[in-house]
Amino acid sequence: MAASGSNAEQPAKRRKKQQPANAITIGGRTISLEAYLNPTPKPAKTITTPAQPTAATEKPEDPTPTERGKKTTTTSRPENHGRRGGPAPARNTEDAGLLKTRKALPIWQHRSEIQAALRKPGSNVVVLVGETGSGKSTQVPQFLYREPWCRRQTVKLTGSQDEVAVGGTIAITQPRRVAATTLAHRVSREAGTPLGKGQADGLVGYSVRFDHQVPRGTKIKFLTEGTLLQELLRDPCLRQYSAIIVDEIHERSLDVDLLVGFLKQILTGDLSGRGGVPLKVIVMSATADVDIIRGFFKDLSADDNEHKDTDHVQVLRIKCRQYPVEVVHEPRPVPDIQDALLKRIFKIHLEEPLPGDILAFLTGQEEIESAQKLIEEYATTTASNVPKIKVCPLYGQLSMEGQREAFLPVKTAFTRKIVLATNIAETSVTVPGVRYVVDCGKAKVKKYRPRLGMESLLASVISKSSALQRAGRAGREGAGKCFRLYTESTFETFQDSDLPEILRNDVLGAVLTMKARGIQDVLAFPLMDTPGTESIEKALLHLHYLGALTDDGAITPAGEKMARFPIPAPLGAVILAAARPEFDCVMEAIDIISCITSGDDVFLQLQSEEAQEEVGALRKEIQRREGDIMTYLTTIQRYTAENADRIGWCKQRRINMRNMRQALNIRRQLRAMSLKEKLISEAPPQDPQRFTPVDPERADVILKCFMRGFAMKTAMLAPDGNYVTIQGKHVVAIHPASVLHGQKKEAIMFLEHVFTNKNYAKKVSAIRANWIVEAMESRY
DNA sequence: CAAAAAGTC
């Protein structure tokens, strides 16, 4: 196996045999476990105001959780890696029209250049820079799959007589599911083997969660970054692939950062796991600054001192014909951002010709809703010779129907569409018809604070790269204009690019991912940006507490199981605890976890007071006094017991149907895995099951079981009526969406802890104070 | 009294 852990330049550190019982040694460092073993659950008498994690730069927003606006297809087909001599895929069947369109793409000129770059012996990494619209995602895999190095080979592995197949397929990763599936459909048509029902053979396939279409003979496979990371768990050498194309690396998702780390390990390894067959890596970015990427892959041939100083990473830049976008800044800083936004929109509307829709970037739902109201009010006052206005909000939590409006051309004549969007419109979706962009210069960003074990979600200044991306949205269909609600000198103060996710997120999952894939020294794992030592140590400690790591920092069998479960590690720990005889509640734990990991909250927000009254009584029936965890359990159990009309059942209670369906998918998956891991002894009975409420004693057992994953996310009621967290001793409020909102309990456990305009505990359950000590001291 | 948007055999 190539991915054998520590880097060549950093020899594995010797771990001390002897160490204090209350400490673990990880990466050569001894870390005290004092904080975990000696909890002080007694809150201080005087409650100090919690320190603000960051200065809020803007007013907090008001979210409305509603249905997700995306469709899912759940067609599954078992993967077939194709045998040698299988049915030959159709060739040269490209439709003449499609080929003509392909040849018109800017990247077509670079076809042989790209092929040549990868043919050079020893040249295994190529960086490709091309803006949106260059056609790189659809064309590059098609340029490469017939190359000689891309042929499937049968090789003998060292020390084994068995012959294995290596290579033959090109993987291309995407940060989003929709991108992976739509690109696959598109490329499959271009290649002459369209994906669809009854197509057993084909050149192109895709693989995203709960949706795999990989025909026999697949040479080009689109996947999400997360899916490839899962494949890496089973096949550390990525044996089925000749090349990995990493698309949209500039977005710097946590998964892509991990992925290139593993790719670098394969490239620097001895290739024995691949029978000596090299792996080619093509990294594609839409932004020009690729120094970090180039630097990251530069020191590849460490064993080859002769070439050590030469640059092995080729960078190819694809020119892209873009429509010009005129950027207009404010002459001086604006005192009121909403006021400036409205004035700018009205000015565009009055002065700029039709057709040409407006796309405005705002920070959140509350801001969008209030702006919508004011624009609609204004629209009633305009003269009859001024075009009419149609305002479309666009944010992730908006229902499918609500989102659709923003993508459709306006039906009424002489009307301008004004789309008010969050940064969902920056990368995830494209709004057609836009000629004018208004950019407020801010976006909400999630940040993790390791010391407090909590996150914050606050509006903050965007980066130059983000501002450029927003401006570019005006030039998709013709020359456009971008109006920035800030000065040019303010723009100059922006950072070049956004902080990569790995530096803003809890790295618990990332560290477990590394450990499960054989990385002993996570501090030495190659990363483009390394999180602070404090974050990594915190994650190691947390994993140790969860039972995923030994005192030496090595992964335990429990940790390996947690890594295989497609859920966050603390929830994996809950399932493992549930399998213990004293808890014995795996089925209930899976039901709850399926519900909470199916997407945003399954309970839609009740907007109006009428809705609250209408739905209130029906929702009360499924609510439990123990809190949100038990309420989720009742919800999914009632849902599955409902046999006649699940859609109606959800509608009546304002429950997100799409997430409930996803929850059942996850439930099926987790049940199958638990059976395989022998956490349950037999397959559970088929749905529908009659609903029987869980009695309070059983509820206690289930909650105690969740404490094994969330003992640190607890708070005690102080004499003054505030809840004070165990970790950090901060005042925390129960979020209004919780069934326990406004209630006083002895102690609470929460699955999420987020600072917005206040310290909020979400997904809250009532617990007993002595459970906290009990859970903290328990070690498996 | 309320949340950005992505993602996992």
C-alpha cells in the first residue's frame, strides 16, 4: 500500500511507552485529558456574559427552514468495473451538431497541448486554469480517455501471484451532486453513449450519494469529492483509475483539500499498490492564482534528487472569451447598506434598457425578505412608462417552487426581474438573463472555535476572488455591469481569496478520515493549508474521548467503524454505544440520526401566526417533553407508520417531504451497515410498522446513549435562570426552533452550538445533571 | 424568538 502514513521528510516520531494516565501522546506531543476526566459541572455562582466569539459585523439574519429546492433521483445500479473484452463502446458516433459545438469551445484549441502535457514520461501532475465557460469540465476527460496511458492493465502486485486490473477509467470530481450528474449526462451525449434507462453499456457514468449510474465499459466517471473519499477508504491506491481530474479546486472545500492530500501520497509513494502503474492528476481551477497548488505538488519526486529543483508541475492556462463587465464602485463609503442597495436597484431599473435582469447579492434570508418588501412597495409608485418589476428571492432554504421563479424568464411583457440572492448564486446555481449585478460585499461565513467547541455564523467581508466571481455573473449572456456597494479602496482591502474550509471548520471528521486511511501522524499529512495545531489536537482529544483513538493516537476498531459510517463521528459513536447491552437501542438511534442528517431541519418554519395555529395542534402530537431528539424519533416513526398518504401527512404538519425521503434512504443504509458490523443481530422488520410511543424509561436510555457522543455539548441551569455550558462556561439560550424553547430544565444536551446574534443551543434535550459526569467518565 | 451552502457504500 502506498499510503503508508508519514511523509519522507518527516520521520515518524517515536512515541513514549510511559505516560501519565490522564494524557495521550499524539504526533510526539503529550496532551492532558484533564478537561475530559475532571469535568466541573457545577456552574459558577455569578454568571459572566459570554465573550463574543467575534465582533458581529452586521445584524443577524432571520432564517426560514423550508423545503430544499433540489430534486433527487434514486436510481441505483451495482457498479461494474467491466471485464477485459467486454462490449466495445460505440465510437465516432458523435452527433455532428454536438461535435461542432464542442469544437467551438475555447478549450478545443488546447486539445493536443493537454494531451502532450500528460504523455511526457514522469509528468503526472498538470494544473489547468480556465474560467467558467471554457468547457474544461466536459472536454478534458474526453481528450484523455483514449490516450495510451489510460488503458486498463493487468499487473502482478509485488509479493503476490495474483493478477489485478489497474487503470482504465478517468475520475472527475465535483463539489456538488447536481454538477456531477448534469455533467455526466451532457458528456455521455457528446460521447455518443447517452445515459438513461436500459443502457447497460456506455463510456460515461457518475456516482453520487444514493444515485450511481456506472454503465459497463465506463471510461469517464463523474463523482462528488465525498464519494471519491469513500472509495479511497476501500481502495487506498485508487486502482481502477488511470487519472483523477480534480475540478473546481479553487472552491477549496474540506473534501477537496483532503483529496489532494491523498493524491499526493499516492504520487509520492512507491506505486507498488498499483503494480507500478502511475496515476495522473489533473487539477482544474477557475482562478488564476495557482501558486498554492503548484507549490503543493512541486516537491513530488523526493527520491529523485537530480530533478528535485526542477518544476514538475505544468500549468496550462485556457483563455476564455468572456463578455465584458463594467465594474462600478461607490465613490465614498455608504452609511446604510440597505438604503444604498435600494437606490442602486431603482437607478439601474430606470436607466438601463430591457432586456436585462438584476441579480443582487445579499447576506441572508432576513435581509432578502425586507429588501423584497421595499422594492415591491416602490414598484407600485412608478410611472406607466417605466417597466414593471418582478422580485424573486433566492436562497437555499427556499422551497423548490420558490426557487424556480428565479430561473424562469418573466412571463409578463415589459417587466424586469430582480433576483435577490445569497451566495448560492455565486457558485451553486446560475441565474439566466442577468445583465446587472449588485454586490453588497458581504457573505455569511461559518467559523469553528475549537476552544469553545462551538461555531459562529456571521456576515463578513468577502474576498477579491468572490467579488470577481459575483461580477462575472453579469457577463454570461452579453456585456454587463456590476455595481459594488463599496468603494474601490475598500475592495483593495479585501483578501485575495476566501479562507479555505479546512481552516474554518471543525477538523474532527477530517482527522478521523486520515486516521482511517492509514495516516499515523496527521500533523505530517500533506495539506495545501494546515489547520492550527490547537484545532488538530482538539480533534484528536475529541476522537480519543469518543473511543476512536487509543492513548497512543492509533485508530481503534470502533474508530474504523465510525469512519465507515456516512455520518459525523459523534453520531457514529452514538450508534456504537447503542449497540452495547446496557443501552440496546440501535434501531432508535438510527431513526433519530437518519432524521437529523437528512439535510436541513425536517420541520419547516411556521411563518405566519395562522400557520402556527393551523399546524400547532398536529405538531404537538409528535412533540415530546424530553426534547428534540425524542421528537425526531416520534416524527420518523409516525411517518413510516403512515401508510395511506405520506405527502398529505407531511403537508399538514409542515414537514419537509424531501428530507423525510432522504432520511429513509439513510436509515436503510445505516441499518444495512449495522447488520454487517454486527451491531444488530437480525434484519429489522419491513415498513410500515405500527406506531407505539416510546416510554419515558426507554427515552432516558436513548438520551444517555446520545450523551456518549455529546457529553461536552451540555449546559446546566444556573440560579439566575440561564443555561451555562460545561465547556467554556458560557451562557447559552435554547433556540426558538427547539421544542424546549423557553423551558427550564435541570440540564440540557444539544447537538449543535452556534453563535449568530446570540449563543444558541440547537437540537436540545432535557437531561439529568448526574448523567454528564457519568458520560464524561465512561470510557470503552 | 430564528439559519450560508455544500457533502458521505
